[in-house]
Amino acid sequence: MEQNIVTAAKPIKIPGPDHPITIERNSARIVVSVAGRIVADTREALTLREAAYPAVQYIPRKDVDMALLERTDHATYCPYKGDCTYFSMSLGGNRSINAVWSYETPYAAVTPIKDYLAFYPERVDAIEERSEA
């Protein structure tokens, strides 16, 4: 049974059978590129699977070239994960505006993604999952 909690006009929902969320360590190397530059390269990605949405690779900030990212004023809210902040990359031009997101203070059910970033696949050149020996 899904639990809902309302605080300050923002509903908080707990993942459950109707809206499952799982977070698992990805053993593959994840490389994100934009305009021919590698923006992120990690072997410590987390794969977040949420309900029927496509899986998302969350990459630790330490493995992202943060100098290429610029925080924007754009923000969204997810009742399962919390407040979301966004970053743009000038490398990708208009396509890469708000291309990167982060839950800087995620809700308890998804705390592993704190200090991680995710990239919209259509706003970067590639998010490669490389199985390297």
C-alpha cells in the first residue's frame, strides 16, 4: 500500500508495489560525452529504476567534470525523491540546457543518490555503458 505524507503543500510518497523504486550499483563503466568531450566517467554509477520509466544512471559528482556544468534556476519536485536541481552545459549549446539533474537532499527512500548526478540522454551525445574486463 502506497503511503502519502503531505508537508508544506508538497506531497511525499513512499515507493511501494504501485510505484517501485530500486537503486543498485552498476558494475559497468559509464561514460557521458557532449560535443566530443567526456563529461563523466565512472565505475561507481547507481542504476535507479522507477516504476515503468527507463532506468537512469546516477553518477557520483567526483566522477563528473563539474567545471563544465553551470547550475540553473530551473527546479522540479518529485514526491518520491524530493526537490531537484538542474545544471546546463555550454558545450552542448541549447540542447544541453538543464541537461543534468540532482537530488541534493533526497528523501529517505532514495538517499543513495545524494551527491550523484543524472543526464538526460537526448541532451548529451552519449551515455555509454561499457562492460570492460
